[in-house]
Amino acid sequence: MNYLIILVPLVAIFETAADIFFKEWSIRNNYWLLASGIVLYGISTLVWAISLKYLPLSKAIIIFSVITIITIVLTGVIFYKEELSLLSIVGIALGIISIVLLEWE
């Protein structure tokens, strides 16, 4: 079973959800949102620790980081109407290329 396909995106999903709760907390100042974000970060960390039993750290961390960056950026652009600079778009594209190169072997 390829754990990279399952565990690393799962960690990214939990971390993205936690970041969304933290952003909402910063807007609404509702401490349930803060607590929810902390819990989701805890779950994310637990799944990350489990994934390291099955995956090489050097490969998993790059894929996790890029997936998380992409999901957070999309969330910011779509839901919070944040804008991206050309340099940010190039950086995201290079991140995607890095995943393709890592998985090329």
C-alpha cells in the first residue's frame, strides 16, 4: 500500500482545516474556533507521526508542505478574497514541479 498517497494528504487536510479555524478565530474572536484549530493541529501531528513509520521523511515533508501550501493558498484566494502576486504563483508552480520530480523515479 502506498501510504504517501493516503497519509500525507490526510495530514495536509487536517492542517488546512486547523488554519481555517484559526483564521476564523482571528476574525470572529470565538474561542471555540481557536480550540477546534488546536485539536485539528493535534490530530494532524498524530497522523504525521504515524506516516513517518512508513515514509521517508525527506520525501514526505516536501509533498506535505506543497500540498498544504496549495490548499491554504486556494482557501485564502477563494474564501477570504486574498490576492496572489506573480512571484507567489511562480513559487506554487515550482512546488508542484518539485512533487512531480520527486515522484518521477
